[in-house]
Amino acid sequence: MSTRTVDLAPVLAGDVSDRAFRLYRHLVLDSRSHWDTLQAVADACNLTNHQARWPLAELRSRAMVESRRANEMGNHGRKTWRTYARIAEANSGAAA
């Protein structure tokens, strides 16, 4: 079993917005380095997915998180783009 030691210092020392900090904190403490949908992360932070896009871009520009988009089947039988995010590999600090 591996344990992660992820530090909040990079985001605390940086000049990031409150929403960016909330997204980063959720990804660090709750997501366990898995790919989470932006909607799930936004819900956990009490934001809409539109309100979470700019903070995600802010964290991505600092290489703290990575994201990907996938064209998947939506709830109503139509294809839709979903955004997934997780802590960047360089920041994950996974130890064996």
C-alpha cells in the first residue's frame, strides 16, 4: 500500500485565488490522485462547474494540477465533453 505525502505549501506560499485553493485542497485531500470530473470537484467545493473553470486554469498554469477532456455519452444520450482533473504527477509525492 502506498502513502501520499502532498504538501499544501506550494499553494499557500503562492498567490492563488480562494477558489483555486479550494479546488487544490479537494484534489489533494479527497481525490487520492484519481481523475475526478470537474463537476464532482466543483460540487465538493460548493461551486458550479463554470465557476471552477478559471481556478482550474490558474492551477494548471502553475503546473499544480493536470486536466484532460473526454467526449463521452451524457445523461441524456448525447455526446458531451467532460473535463477531468487530478494533482500533477510532480506534485503527487507518491512514496512506496
